[in-house]
Amino acid sequence: MEPVRLWAAVEFTAQNGSTDALLGHAAQAGLHLTRIVPLPGGFRARCAAWHYRPLAALARQGHVRLRVEKRLGLFFRLRPLLRRTGLWAGLALFIFPSLNSSIRTLINLI
């Protein structure tokens, strides 16, 4: 298993345009693609999520259509939880029980 896949990776397909040139330009730019599988009219591959945006720019230059098929990794699993403030407040109260008693005294004063 690739270590990048544990944190954040994307599996994508590249169709139409000059997909062979895209592979060459990606290698020159230092964008590491793994699990490259040929498809009719293109290929499927995986890369680190932070490499996808520069790869998309290279694809636009070669008139290649990229489509994300899967988002893999811990980052994409945790991302929906980052917006839930109540979850983080509950976690803080669980980890720091002294905060719990401080909050109770504040509520009693009000």
C-alpha cells in the first residue's frame, strides 16, 4: 500500500486529447502517478491529492479530460467532521474535564 494513499490520494481517469503527452509532462514536472492502467482512449491512475491540481493544469494544455473517480485516504474521511463544531467541543470537554466544571460554574452565575 502506498503511504500517500493513507493520507490523501485520488484515482482518476484521463480521456481524449494527447494522454501520452500528459504522462510525459507529468513525469517531467515530478508528479508521481501510480497504478497506471490503459483504457480505450486514455488511462486510469492514482496520484497524491496535492498533485492533482498541477496535473489538471497540464491536462488542460493537452486538451485531456480528467475525472476523479475515487477520493482515498484519511483526509477525505475526516474532512466532513472538521465543520462540526459541536463534535470538537464535546471532545474538548471529554479530554479536559476541568473545562466541564468551569463551564458549569459560568452557567450557574448566569
